[in-house]
Amino acid sequence: MGVRKKIRAQQIKEEKKQLAFAKLTGCPTSPRKMRIVADLVRGVEVEKALQILKFNAKEASINLEKLLLSAIANWQAKNEDSNIEDAGLFVKEIFVDSAGMLKRLRPAPQGRAHRIRKRSNHVTLILGSKNVSN
């Protein structure tokens, strides 16, 4: 293995140490409703994002708050010697993908049926650190 390749591998390893992520799979909320709340916290510092989610009236914010707390705990597990306040954590990426749908039939007039699609989603949240040199 070349010297440059080893150096680059070490750089990537250090960059990954600064990142922490958490995934929420199969959340029974439509992706559209979840994206509205996810857009509020994208790029925001962790403390401010927690306050935004705590006082938001939408139901999706409860699940995102738990996910953010989980990502913070994952960052702490990776960086046991570092302090959260000094790290300057922020929500680097957050994206919402659609998951499987539950398809149901609702009776309609004249013997017909309407299809009801109960949507769900997957959320991935990645935290980044502003202070690279910890």
C-alpha cells in the first residue's frame, strides 16, 4: 500500500471520528410531513435544534428529537475524551426517504372501494463537528 493511500486512509478515519449518525427506520409518518420538520433543523447547532424540536407542535418533531438525542449519544460513545460544548456539534445532514406503505381499502359508494395508502419513512441524521482539532 502506498504512502499517500495510508495518509488518506488516516484522514478519512479522523473525519469519520468527527461524524456521528443515527437512523430511524419505518416511522409511521408520511415522508412529506417529516421533511417539513427535518428542514427546520438542517444545518443548525445541536442545542438550538433540540429546542426547535421540543417546542414544535408537529408530531414528527417528537420522533426527530429522539433521533437527535440518539445521534448525540453515538457521538459521545465515539469521542469519550471530548466535551460536547467544545466540539460545536451541528446537524450536518438530515434526509428523509420513503419506506414501505400499508395499503388498505376503504368502502366507497355503489360497491366500489378506494385505496388508502398509509405511508412511512426512514430518517438518517448525521452530526458534524465544527472544531476539527479536538
